[in-house]
Amino acid sequence: MTKHRIFSTSVASVYPHYIAKAEKRGRTKAEVDEIFRWLTGYSQTELEDELAKGTNFEDFFAAAPKLNPARMLITGVICGIRVENIEEPLMRELRYLDKLIDELARGKKMEKILRG
């Protein structure tokens, strides 16, 4: 089975789109970064280093210092698919990130987004 092409896409190439989506709805880059840090356990410096290196999504999630166990509480539909039903582990991690960014853009409070 071939890997989905998003796995080999650099996080840095998609990251500006996450920022733009958030900012279009009055949210900030800092909030997007907070979501990334909450989900993956990267520090801000580590996140910026991974973006600068052009790390792809597969390696980004594989090297994540500590994937947040509360991410399992993320449910709902993204791209027409329920995130909790996605079987491919890496695709599920990507969709968790997408879902959190969507919630941010929809105006949800950070405490709710970060499952606090």
C-alpha cells in the first residue's frame, strides 16, 4: 500500500495555511502554535526548528516529544470523515491537528479546543 502524499509533505509548507485560516477568523499565530505544542509536546523553539528544517509530517509526528494523551478526546467530522474512526495512526494525528485548527477558526475557546 502506498503512503498518502501528505505524509511526505513538509509541515512548513502547510503551516502558513493554518495561520491564514486562523487569522482570517480573528485568531492568532500564537494560538496555532499553542495547538501544535499541546498536541505534540514540542516546545516553541523545537517547533520552530522543525519548521525551519522542512520536516515532513511523518517525521514530525514520529519525533514528537510527547503526543498529548487527551488528543483521544478529539471527535467530530473533518473532511467528511469522523476523526475517531480513522484507522491509519498517522492520518488520525494529522486529522486531529486539522480538527483543532478548524475549532480555532470557528471561534471555540482555547480551553475547549485543548480539552481542558
